[in-house]
Amino acid sequence: MTQIELLPGHISRLGVGTIPLADLAKFSGLELLQRLIEGLYPAPTMAATLNFTLVEVSEGHAVFRGRPGTNHLNPLGGVHGGWAAAIMDSALGCCVHSTMNVGEAYTTAEFKVNLTRPITPDIGEVECVGRVVHRGRTLAVSEASLKDKNGKLLAFGTETCSIFPAANLARR
């Protein structure tokens, strides 16, 4: 595995990849995400493509930092809304992930993002903070905000996640 720079100052020593499924039976969601931040797992492949990464996690809370670039532009020269949606979905999902017990998994069932300001490649580093609003037995709801370095709101979103036994996950 080759190390990769996800954004300035954030390097994944193990390159990109996924968390081994067997670890879902050994660690809680919070422990898995803490291990990801510690560099014990490779970064998700999309983090390298989209230049963002998880930088902080606690139960029910996740913080991502990212830097949109010229490789994320739409045809009119702004950062594509899909970039904002991706970092938002990551924060919205990971704050829910941080509440998973050993042997539990989740998936996004629905999410909504409101883009409140244009995002341009010269905006610099942005921060996306997600928090769990409700965690039930089979559903969780979260909210997140994406802000620039001056604290201006760029996007706001909510998400509903379905919770299920990790044994139901399948990878091809």
C-alpha cells in the first residue's frame, strides 16, 4: 500500500481501501472510526478522489475537513453540488456510525442537502460537522453543516440511516 495525501496536512499511510468486515464483530462503530483516524486502516477511496477526511469523532459526533479543487468543478466553474453532498453524507453517516454497537452496521436510507452559498476552488479548507439527532433500534437521524474557514454556512443537511446486523453486509 502506498501512502497518499488526502488534503494538505492529512496523509493516509496505508493508502486507500476499506475496513475489514471481520473488525465489525470486534469493535464498536466509535472504535472503528477512531482507528481510522489513528491510521490503522486505509482511508476510504473516495476521500482521496474528493480531498476530504474524517478528523474528529466522538459518540454521536463526526467532523470532516476538505478542500474542494479544480478537479471538482461543474461546467460553469463552481464546485459541483455532488462534492458538498459527498462530504455532508460522510459526516451525517459517520456520526451515526459512531453510535453502532459491536456487530451493528448502517446504511443511508435518505438524505437531503441545502446548498446555501456557492463553493469555489479558492475557498480553501472547509469543515463539516455532523451530529446525531435521534438514535433508535433500527433508525437514526442526523444533521450536519458545512462551513468555510470564516464560519459561513455553505450547506446544511439531514439524513436517516437504517441500522441492521453487520452480518447482513456483503462485499463482492
